[in-house]
Amino acid sequence: MLVVMRVGAPRKQIERTVSAIRKLGLKPNVIPGSLRTAIGITGNKGAVDPERLRSLPGVAELIRVTKPYKLVNREMKPEDTVVDVDGVKIGGRSFVVMAGPCAIEDRAGALRIARAVKRAGATMFRGGAYKPRTSPYSFQGLEEKGLDILREVREKTGLKIVTEAIDPPSLEKVARAADMIQIGARNMQNYSLLRLVGETGMPVLLKRGFSATFEELLMAAEYIVDQGNYNVVLCERGVRTFADHTRSTLDLSLVPAAKRTTHLPVVVDPSHAAGRRDMVPALCRAALAVGAHGLMVEAHHSPEKALSDGPQSLDLPGFRKLMKSLEKIGSAVRTPVGGRPAARRTRSRH
């Protein structure tokens, strides 16, 4: 249930309502809005008796939330959530591009890639220090050394860092080094890890699992938001289907579905979906056209020598070309790409 307070309800009335909800043995989740405050109620096993709350001072209306995902539901919070990653806003009108290698391999390569993607228009740097791989014999990442390199990348380029945490020990280290914590597809339903991530209060990039439904993705986000952390960005990265021309099938229909159903922003990772670089630019442009709030793209200075996911990584000239094409589409749909303002349209006098 959602308790909507009157416009301008004083703090005392909000606190009294919160207290009343707690006395019912329920959990109040205060959701500030631009005009009025709402309080989402979770923890109830059945229907909540509305009469216990309707008569409280400052309460405007009570709304039943019918979906199992309560806090990420747009019924609970009609306004879009904009996640602020230390100044980079995801979920607003701009289109954020996160780019970098699949895995951090060495200091010189990471800095070279970071400087190149920043010049091209990216505002966030992606790179794995911890790499959960299907094969135990594949490159597993540089771990803490990789985090040190990511810190240096941020210091020398100003790019904000997003990198993956794979378990509680790595989460502690990633939280100290990164600006945004990534939860990979393999961990989307690791609910104990999701709760811990929620407790950090940091921005979180939550990737869709390989075979997860849209509702399962939202329920995973609910675990994070239930800890009081609304700084969650959903990421579509492709799901397994019978198709064999790509690694996974990129489900771009998730973007409009998410924008209709949840207040959380959604970005797209075409690199992992395609598994081959020749398809990545077209899928990136499609993600922008369909209304995504951003992209996560793999780029490398020598993809043929990459220790992880080289076949799907764009080379640096290819990434620059992609960004130029995105800027043109962004101008057409009035969506600034990479933090750059959209070009103004001039009206013909004829």
C-alpha cells in the first residue's frame, strides 16, 4: 500500500504516519517527491486495514499496490528516479555512455582506453577487477590490483568508475574504489548479496540474468531498494534463446516496458548480447532510439589481444565512430549523448 501525504504536509505529520505504520508491525519506506511525500508500506502478509491510516493528519489518499514488486513500481513512485553517480546523472534526459574493457589487464592499457573513450564522449569507465567466468581456467581479473588501476583512471581522467562485485568480500573493496557497483547477470538472484549492496547506499547497476523474466529483474531490484537504496539502474544485456547468430538475444522491448512499469532508469549492454563487434554499433543505436537512458559498451585498444571478450569489444576508432553516430541520433530525438547538449533545431522561415 502507498500512503500519499498532502502537498506541503509538515515533517511532524509525516513522522507521525511513519510511527503509526511501524506500530502496525509494518515497514514504512519514505519516498520524497517534488510536490509531496509518499510512504510505501512493505512487510505485510495480507491486506492492510486502510482505516487505521486514512484518518491521520496530513494523509491525502491510500493506494493499493497490486504487484509483488512494491517499491520499484511506478504506482508507488510515479516520478522517474534519476541516479546521481557523483555528478553523472542516469535517468534524466541525457544518454550516458559507460565504456571500457571487459577486464582490467594492466595500468597502461586501462589509461589508454579511458582517455580515448573520454575524448569520444563517454562519461563513465567500465572495467572488471573481479571476473566470474564460466571456465575456472579463464582470466579471473586482477582483483585488488585492478581496483588500484581503476582509482588511478578516475584520478587522471575524471571518468566515474563502474565495476563488478561478485561476493561480500569483493563488495567491501569495490565499494571503496568505485562510484557505482555492478551486479552481474550471474548474481542477479543472489539475494543475500543484493541486500548487502542495498545497505551501501551506493549507485548500483543491476544486470538482467541470462534467463530472467522482466518481473524477476524487478524483484531483484526490490531487494536493493528495500534496504532504502533507490539508486538502482537496470541493465538489459540479452537473454538466452534458440537464436544462434548472436551470443544472446538483446531484448530491447524491455526498455519501454521498464519505463512504463518502474521509476528506475534502464541502460543497455549490447556487447554481451551480441558477442561480436560488428553487431554492437547497430544495437547501440537501436537502444538510443527505443528510449534507453544509456549504454554499457566494451572498448579495447587491441581487441584481438584482450584477455576477456575480445571478439565483442570495439577498437578505439570504432568506438569514436559509434559515438559520432549516436550524437546524430541523439540530436534527432532530442536526447543529449554523453553529457553533450543536443543540437538546437532551427525553424525554417520559408
